[in-house]
Amino acid sequence: MTCSAWFRSRLEGEHRLKIPEGTQSGTSFRIRNKGVPVLNGHGKGDLFVEVRIQTPGKLSKRQRELLDELGQLSPVENKPQRRSLLGRVKDMFV
């Protein structure tokens, strides 16, 4: 199941981006030739879009029941990815 999302670029207006199933928060997508114009050159650079997934703060009783049912149907292994030392240092500067 693929999702479509609209976003607004300050340079080019609105764009539509197809987000594949299973995309996690923090994933970046590159859209070629939609970024900042290249200095002393021709064409434009690439535009990077980062996906941020919002989780609702409060759920109704019915929403909670549906989430519990979904959890029973498809259990998810919650195993955080191990980051290398270089990856953790890089995250401190981003």
C-alpha cells in the first residue's frame, strides 16, 4: 500500500510524493532537479524530503481497541538498530 503526500517547496510550490509502505519516520527521499539552482552552472540541485510520522497523543477507546487488535494480528519486533560510533557522532551535528 503506497501513500501519497503533498508538500510545499519554497522554490517550486506544491509537489506530490509517493511514500512506499513500511517507510519509517526519519527516512529521506531525494527528488532530482527540484532543489536550489546550482551556482555558476546549469540546472538545479536535488531536493531532499524527510518523512516525519506523527503519533496521536490521546486515543479514543475504539482507537485503542483497534490498535490492540492490530497488534495481535501482526506482532512487530521492536529491535532498535545499532549505530556505529561514526553514525552517533554524525547525529550530534545534524
